[in-house]
Amino acid sequence: MIVWIASFPRSGNTFLRIILHRYLGIRTAVVYDFDGVAERVGRELVGFQDRPASYDEMRRSNELYFIKTHRQRDDRIHEGDKAICLVRDGRDALVSWAHLRSELDRRPFKAHLEELILIRAERGTGGWGQNILSWLQPPAANRIILQYDDLIKQPATAVAKTMRALRLDVQPCSEATIPTFAELKQVDDGFFRRGLSGTYLDEMPDELHDRFWSIPDNVAAMTFIDRHMRNRLAG
């Protein structure tokens, strides 16, 4: 069985993989041919494993295979596949990704951020709202939303609830420990940068904030996420 770990870049996917490994003993592979994150911060920290078989073979297996992807939901993902859809405020995710990109490409942060806000593509990662909507609409019981805020505030509780919602029988490791964000910053303080919600408030220029909201997919995705959060709190 395949369980997709789906998110837009810089939405907490690496932290989730670390929790799955440290807390539940689950190793994860990636949809890509090369796992740059695992190479950067450490394969053992992330719990990296190579894909052991084809997607169809993994899908038919009784074993659980967790696969990270930042791509939009496409024909690689079957309708019945389980998925953890990790969502973060798009403004925070875009700001964080722009900072990471500016490490290698020394163009100004603002130039990277504007470029990322404007990206559109029918395949691959695409734009933020475009990516999120591909996974969340139409809603499906086998695709569970995990909020970034919940993950960073109560990681063990958030992941345990997600596993139950997916009806996956996985148990915590004995004496499991989850590294704090401060500990992760000691590993790589460029990759594990702030780990907060609302970072866009002091990092996203007003004109780019307006540009973000001018994109219909972003409005639709933010509205969907906000409604989901309010319904969850009300329930």
C-alpha cells in the first residue's frame, strides 16, 4: 500500500518525515530520482529509503510505503491511494521557499518570491493554490488534511490522529523521541529556518501580498483550508 506525503515545498514535509521515522519507525522514499533534502540534512535523520519497487508493485503489496511528493496530484496517484495532505499558509510557504532558493541563486529574495507567487504549470509542483487544490478537491476520505500549525505545536498527537484517520495500524516506537526545532536548527539553520506560522507578516512585501491574493487558486485554497479548520474546531 502506498501512502503519499503530499505538500507544497516548505510546508513541513521534512519535519513530518522525521516524526514518522523517530516516533513511528517509518522510513520514507520520494517520488523524485534524487532526495536532495535527505542528502542535505542527513538520510538517517529523515529516515530515507530508496523506492523498493514500482508504484504498482508497492500499491499491491501488504506492506506500507510512504512516498513524499511536492507535485500536484496527477495520474501517478490513483483515486484509492491514501495520502497525508500537509498544508501550510501559502504565504508562509512561499516566503520560506524564496529564502531557500536565494541560498543558491543570489538574486534578491523579493525577486524569488515574486517568481514563485506567479508560477503556474499543469504538471509538477505548480503554483501554491493550484497544488493544494489538486489534492484537496474533490475531498476524499482517503486523503487526510494535516495542518502545519498542528504539526509544529503537537507533533506526536497530530501524527497519531492522522494515522487513525487513515486507518493505519502503526504504533509509536518504545522510548520514541522527536527532535525540537532548536535541535534541528543545530543540524542546518538554513534549512530549518524559523518553523513558525505568520512569518509572511514581517517578510512578504505588501505589493506581493496583494499579488498573492490576486490569484484565484490561492483564494480558493486559502478559503478551503480556513473552512476546514473552522469545521474541525466546531466539531
